[in-house]
Amino acid sequence: MVVLPMGPAASGDERIKAAGITVREEDGKILIDDVAFGSEAKKVGLDWDQEITHVLQPADQLNKYWVYLPALLILGLVVLAQKARIRKTSAQAA
């Protein structure tokens, strides 16, 4: 398996050309026809006549900072519960 960065969003043909690959279809298979010298494809070890069997795309994910919102809400609830407990115990002591 090879991980090949494909660059910014564009059409499929433009992204393949930007990565330095020329492909061809032969007998229902997608084969690499040419790899540009010094391209990202050459750097990761792709070469001509290799078959492309799978193309994986990362899944869309929420921003990692959204985790802080529920955490802060839970922290706020704990603080409020502790303040209520302190008020209750100080009222009973008096």
C-alpha cells in the first residue's frame, strides 16, 4: 500500500496529473502509464505498469476541538453541584 498525497480539491484528472501520474485502462484494469521524474508519485515508489487496485479517501471528521464543549459543560455541572453541596453543609452547620 502506498499513501500518495493528492493535493487540493480539484477534478480527478487534475489531481492525478498534479501528483505526477499518467494512467491508462487495459483489460478493465487501471495501470500507471508514466510517473513524472521528481513527482510525489516517484518519491513514494510508484512506477509504470503498476496496477491501481484500491483508492482510499479519509472519512470526514468533526473538528477535534468540539470535544471541549461537552467537557466544559460537565465541568460546569460538577462545579455547580459542589457549590450547592458546600452551601447545604454550611447551612446545616449554622
